[in-house]
Amino acid sequence: MWRKPLLGILIATMVGLGVYAQGVIINEVAWAGTASNTSDEWIELYNPTDSAVDLSGWSLTFGDVVIDLGEAASTIVESDGYLLLERTDDNTVSDVPADLIYTGSLSNSGMVLNLLDQTGAVVDTANAGVESGWAAGSAKEGETQYATMERIDPTGPDVASNWASNNGLITCGHDAAGEPINGTPRAKNSATIAWETAPTVTLNGPFEGQAASGSLVIAWQAQDPDSGEDDSLQVDIYISADGGDTFSLLVSGLVGDSYVWDTTASANGDQYVLKVTVKDADGNIGEAMSPIFTIAN
């Protein structure tokens, strides 16, 4: 059996080194509850591996709460499978059965969740890379109210950039009052779907330290993974003269793979950055940024 002081040291050490997702992960956190009841919190684990994982002896911790995952209705999480934990009762997500009922609350001011295997080793964390608050998700005041915090890349690390709020469009399940939940309990995250289907773009220059003058050809390669219709992507180009701190629109609504920019219309400087965004027919956006370059006319 592990002892709590040793566990605390282990968690602190692992979080300090940066914990990357391996095996079963913490995939979604409804830290603000639901519109029906702010205490109706829930947490979802996901197995992105090719093999089933037995969670016997595993635990999920946050604050002073320790949840024994061995008490789940089934401790086996199949490949591409989920384990849903609902707080207090099974009516938190009224139409999706819980695998485990737990007690203990998540603070709206943020906290770190730790997933530990049967040896007490930290397998995954959630929200460890955030100084205060939550990496994503929202309460009543959010643009999408009571949106869950969703992991974007299920095999990626627990860093703030790998979490996003449920978009309020791709949802499933209902709360205790029968209203739709802005989350995806026991289903693929809206953030993951957007990430998998968002177009990608690669800039072919300008290059780091390049001194541009006169007409500069901005060239890129863009792909839309879900439609394959790369020629229909809408391209916008933004320019920054302060190293990427602020951007202004250079040109919008382009179709194709290049644009000729007259640099003489811009002041000379050595802190220029270009950003190219591509948007598909579904509104998914991908972007690429150039390194810092110079305009010297």
C-alpha cells in the first residue's frame, strides 16, 4: 500500500517534470457542473490505446479527494472506451449511466487531477500546466454556459494548449432536468473532432532572418483532412511588425497557394511575422506562422 506523504512527493515530482499522456487518460472534466445543478460534476477517462486496461488498484485524486477506480462497475476500459465518473448520484448525466459514483467537489478556482496506477505512479494529470483557474471549460458566465473542459489530442500532454471548452455544437447527454449538456460524456470530444478535421497549413517562407524587399511571394501548402477539397479553403493573411504580439489583416478571402505582397507599403523593420489561416466549409480553422524576418526597402 502507498502512503499519502510519499504519494504527495511523487505527484509533485512528476508534475514538475511534465506528465505526458500514456495509456488511460483524463479526457473530460465537467468542473462547473451543469445548468441543472452546479454540484452535478462529472469526469471522463478514456483509453486511446489498442489494448484494454484494467483499472483495479488505480485511483483518481484531486485536493483531498481520493477515488478508488477499483470500485467501478467494471474496471476494464476497452480500447477506445470510456469510464464515466458522476458525482453523488447517477442522475448527474441523466441518460448516460455512470461507471462509478464518487463524492468530493472540484473547485471553480482550479485544481489538478492526478490519475495513478496500481503502484501509485502518476499515469496522467489534468490542469497541471495552469497557474490558476482551469485550462478550459466555463461556468454560468461562459460564452457556452457550463461547457466542459475537453482534451484536444488524447495522446498529447497535459498542457493548457491541449485543452479546449466544449463548443456547444457537438454534445451528447442531458442533465438532471433533461436539458442538453455542453459536453460529450462517453463520446468523442468536440475539441478532438475539430482537431482531427481542421485544415492544416505550412508556410514556405519567409525564413528566419530573411531580409525582404520589393515584391515578396508568400507561399503555403494547405490540406483539409476530412473533405480532401484543398482548393476550396479560404485563406487569410495577417501581418505583425512587433514580433507576433499583435497582428493586423493583410489580405482575406484568398483561394490558392500563394500571394504576392508589396512590402514597400510597409515600414522597414526587423520584427515582422506573417500568419496564414485557412478555413474549411465547416468553419474549422488551421494556421501557421512565419519566424521573425526583416523588411528592408
